[in-house]
Amino acid sequence: STQSTWGEFWDFIRLQLKKQVKMVHIPPCKWAQRKDRIYLTVDVSESKDLKINFEEKKITFSGHGHSGSGEGDFAHTFNLFKEIKIEESTYKQTPREIQLNIVKKDNGFWDRLTEEPTKFSKLFLSCDWDRWRDEDDADDVDKDFGFPGMGGMGGMGMDDMDFGGPGGDSDDEAPLDDLDPSQAGGAPTELPPATN
């Protein structure tokens, strides 16, 4: 009886080893937000057999392509932090990536993309700092995300920033060696000599 149980077990194992089990991985993703939408970029190039499904609080995608872990099948489901407008949300497939333009049901900034805590997604999901806007920056013009109707914005380089002229900031502070100790809270105190 024990011998037949072990025999059945090993037959099952052999059968499983003969089957070609495909590994499906979660590709790297980046996200950014505005008060009315989420931009989600899936880092998969040359994607094929792409399927994307928008639901009220969920986005599911799958396909085949190249990513950081090589060529293979990919899939993931994002359980979203809040509801989206399914009929207005779109995606665009490019040779280098997949771009999702997700329209929020209610305007406002989300605390995070998913309803799960960040610790569960930090291995594959990161902020897209090139497209990120805080609530304070909400009125800034969007960079083109590849969707019609989205305006472009020129980059702001270091040359555009004013640091107060050559060699420093614009503060009207006196150099430290010109400070009068009587105005800085009294005479400087001497430190005791160092002992070994």
C-alpha cells in the first residue's frame, strides 16, 4: 500500500516534469500622477499578444516581450487605490514600452497607486520622476506622454536656474570671516587643548 502510494507520487512528478511550464514574470513599471489621471509605463519592449483590461478598481495586463529579466511572458494585476473611468482610460504600445493613460473617476491626488501597501510592489513598481507632479505643481503643463491632446513641455536645465550670479547663492550674507563676534551672540569661547 505504501509502495503504490510512492509509485503514484513519482508518476505524478514525472508527468509534471514532462510538461513545459512557462514562467510568467512581472515587468518593471513606473507611475506618475496628475489630479485627473495616472500615467503607468510598463517596461517591456517588442511586446506581442498584449491584453489590457481596465476595470473600476483594477488593471490587468499580459503578453510576451523583452524586459529586464529577458524575453518571456509577462502579466500583472494592479488593484488600484481608487476608482477610474474605464471608458476614458487608454493605452499605447510602442516598440520600447507600453504606456497607460488612466483617467481617475474623481479628481485628486492618490496616496499610492495600489490598495496594497507599497512594500508589496516596491520590487517592480517605482515613481516616474520625469513625469511626476505634486499637488503644488498640478497646474504645470504636462510633458507629452504620447497621447493626443497632451501638451509638451521643454526641459528645465541647470542653465535656467538663477543661483545669484557667479560662484554662489543670492543671499546677502556676509562672508563668515567678516562676522563681528559681538553681533553673533558674544565673544567666541576657546576650546580646551586636546589631550591624548
